[in-house]
Amino acid sequence: MNYSHLQRGANRKKALTRAAHFLGAIFALSALAMAGLIDGEWITGEPCNIWLFMATFAIAVSSYIGSMALSDMTEKTGGDR
């Protein structure tokens, strides 16, 4: 193995880690948005828009799955051998 191969692996691991963290942040923001929708419904007594809630839920689920998949790929990437 030469140095460039190791550097490429380390760069890939960094990129995967950053992408996983980004998707984790999207998940957290989506969860907060869903909590805000539910809390707003409780405060005002008016039901929230179900389509908005479902879209937010879909974003949260897909970002969580993507974050976990990227984290798994990061662990399998041999950047720091």
C-alpha cells in the first residue's frame, strides 16, 4: 500500500462521517419539528396538518436510516489502518 491509497481511505472516512453527522442533524431537526407540530396542536386545540406531519416524519425516518447506513459504511471503511 502506498501513501495515496491510505490518504484516499482517510478522506473517504471523513466524508462519510460528515455526511452521517449531517443526516443526524436533519433527523434531530425533524424530530423537533414534529414535537412542535404536536405541541402546537395541544396548545391551540386545532389539529395540525396531517400531510405536513407525515412529510416531516418521512424526512426524519429517511435521514435516520441514511445516517445509520453511512455510520455503518464509515466503520467498514479502512481509513485508519
